[in-house]
Amino acid sequence: MKMLIIGSSDTRGATLPDPSQAWPNLVAAELTRVLGEPVDFVDLPLVPVGPRAVPRVESALDREHPDIVVCSAGAYQFIVGTVGLRVRRRYGERAYRWFRKLETGFERKTASPSGGPARTNHAARWLARRVIGAEAPSTKEEVTRVQTEMFHKLSQREGLIVVLLTTPPIGESLEKENKGANRLLTEHQERMGAVARSHHFLIADCRPGFAAAAKVALRHSDGVHKGATGHRIQADAILSALLGSPSPLAPGEPAPPASAPGRTGA
């Protein structure tokens, strides 16, 4: 069995000391144990912007022939502005590469193991935003259009199990830098959740898990990328959607044959 993961750098566990703690690895390992057959996954990082985004998904579907697709449909492209993007648009690609090199090194040295930014980290981010400014890479309309079209294309694939992962709010410090970001994220999630349910996709909502968890390393100090505990919560939400009842993969229920109409009902 194969999963296609449509996600981001966070999906890959880019900031984890041990990438095997990323939720795709955890989900694949648990499904292998429960189902008694190997479950592999292919990671497709996707920025939901521009005319090439949906064709990339379609190409991956044709190439990989997955049984399960998990979509992490966030809204970071329009709710979070970055200094790096402002540098790229104002000063060019060379300046952007130089800035990113400095930013990555500084982030590594000042990140807090608790998951929140250290005081030096926070002060530097605040200063950079005040001096240089920040921009979001896209708009709400563009992200919604691309994700809606992607959901429609996925719904046309027969026998495909589709799971929408509802991403948790961004960290408190990052929301302070991006006023109203979590409100916009919630609105976007409600909109995309309605589209997903109209296609009978499974919904994996990890937000209650994040809200109930102790304030340990749920997120990296950048406020977006998740720590090991955050990845575990996301994995549990996806497994609950896939293995709970009713579900195509619930223990004791056979998986749908490849020729069956898409069964993705929540």
C-alpha cells in the first residue's frame, strides 16, 4: 500500500533532529503494524500557488498510483508574511540567498528547545520586520482556488482514499507578528473542510490535540514547524480518521478495490 503526502517542509520534519519522528513516518509504521502489510509513502511538497500546482499533483498521482492521499491544506501562503520574501522582491535573488543563509544560522543558534522563540530570536525577528518589512507569498483567493481545484481532481480518482489534515493554529509569537492570522486560518479551514466533505473525504482534525496538549515542544521556534510532540498529535489524528469506524481501513473491514468508486466519506 502506498500513501501520497501532499504537504510542506513541515510534513518532512524539516526542523526535527530525527526526521523519522515526522508524522508520515509514524502513520506509515502504524498502518503497517495494523494492516499487516507494508505501507510506504511518497512526499510531495506543494506550494498551492500558480498554474503548475495542480498539474504537479496530477503527475504524482499518475506516477505513484497511491492508495491513500493525505493533504495538509494550510493557509500559510497568505496568512504569514516573511522578511525573506520582502528581501527577494525588493533586492533580488542574490540578496535573498545571503539573507536566508544568515537567517538559518541565526535561527539554529537562538532557537529555544521549549518550542517558543528565545528572547534574542524574538527581538531580532521584530527588528527585521520593523526595518525591512514582511510580505505573504500569495492571496486568499489564489490559495483557495488552487486547493479547491486540487480537491476536485482528487475526487475524480476511483478507489482513492483521501484525508484532509486540518493544520493547527500558528504559534502565539508568530500570530503577534501577523495580526489576525489564526482567524484567517480558521476561516480558510472551514471553507476547505466544506469542500472536502462535499467530496466525502476523511477529515483528520489535530486542533483538539494541540489545544489539550501540555505546552511542550509542539512547535519549533519559528511558530509554524512542529516539534516531535506536534508530529505525534498530527499522526494520531490521521490514524484516527483512517482506522476509526466507519473507515475504509478500519480493522476487520477490507480496503476498497481499485475499481471501486472513491470511498472517502467522513
